[in-house]
Amino acid sequence: MLSLILTNVKDAMEKDKALKNFKEKTSNIFKHLYHSVDFLVKKIDHLDPSENTKQRVITALILLPLAVYAIYFSQSLFFFLATAITILMTAEWIDLIKSAKDQQRWRLIGLFYILIPIFSIIKLRLIEPNLLIWMFSIIWATDIFAFFAGKVFGGAKLAPKISPNKTWIGLGGGVAASMLIGLLSSFMFVSGNVIFFVIVSGLLAVLEQVSDLLESKFKRIFGVKDSGNIIPGHGGILDRLDGMMLLAPTVLFLVTIMPKKFL
């Protein structure tokens, strides 16, 4: 009886020690993560102090893991997020076009503009989650590297009347980054055709910028800076997912006509 008690006490002490070690390791990981993020934010602030970069970085750190988890591990969470995004996008669109004279026409445009991409990402999630990771990686890489390349090197404006901050050099930086994403992503798929994924990823990066400009054009038409303010540092859902609006249907189309390249 005494030996059993001593054994239980020993086991409890070992579990407690393991828990403490786990807490210490977790704490160290978060400390390193915090210092890395702080270093990144300072660098970005130095590059462009006018941008609300801290909010953007914090928001990205929260939303990115949630998105990846939903795509890979939780179909129910993904469907919930898709439904919530659809509702929020619809509300933002209705608010965006409130000054339009032809409400019926613009609501019909919004119906297709929102539902087709949402249907596409749901379909892609059901076909193969890696497709969404590849697609969103292209969107994130294009946006990030286009921003940095444009800020560092400047150059001629891409579409000054629609989006004054975008440059041709920025577009080139986004395309180069997306081609690298294509190289890395090719290993996620059965076909593994590196050249195919590099070329297609580069072309999709161009389309992503067109999709971004399309959303900017809508906002210009109605004299609005942001579609909403629900996401700190990013504006609305339509602002954050503008690159997806043309990209998701295109990726679904490519997968449909060339399934052997992806599946």
C-alpha cells in the first residue's frame, strides 16, 4: 500500500515537472516570437512609418493560423468562416453601393462578385485543401512583396487613377515571389510539375493584382477609402480578400480543366 502511494506521488511529481518544462518551453517560444515580430514591425515602421503596420502584423498573426487550421484540420470551422465572410461581405457591399442610383444593378453585380469566389473556395476545400494553401500563399506573397518592392524601388505607377501606391516594379516583385511559391508548392501535389506551377503561379500573381485593382475601382466609383473597418489595420473583409475575388474562380477553373496537374 505504501509503495503504491509512493509510486503515485512520484508519478505526480514527474507529471508536474513535465508540465513545468512544457510551460517554460512554451514561454520561451512565445518570447522569441514576440521579439521576432517586434523586430519585424520596427523594420516595417522604419520603411513606411505612415502605415498602420503594428495593427496589420498583429491581425495577420491572429488570422493566418486560424485560416490554416480551418483549411487543413476543421471542415466545420471552414464552412462557418465561409458563411460569416459571405454575410460580412454582403453587408459591406450594400453599404458600399448605398449612393448608387441603380441599386438593383449594383446588387446583382455584388451577388456574382461575392458568391462565385465563395463557392470556389468551398469547392476547392472539398477537392484538396492544398489548393487553397497554394492560392492564398500566392495572394499573400504577391501583396507583401509588391508592397516592399514598390516602397524600396519606387518606379512608374501601375494604375495611378485607381490605386496610386501600386507600381510596375512592385508587380514584378509580387510575380517573382509568387513564382517562388509555385516552386515550393509543386511538391505538395502529385504531379509535381515544377515548371507548370512556377509559370501558373506567376500568371496568377498578375491576376491577383488585377483583382485588387478591381476592388479599388469599385471604391473609387463610390468615393470610399475602405469597404469597412472590421479588421484592424486592413479595413473590411472585401479589402482583405480582394485578391481572392478573381483568383479563386480561376484556380477552380484550372483544376476542373486540368485535374491531372493538381490531383
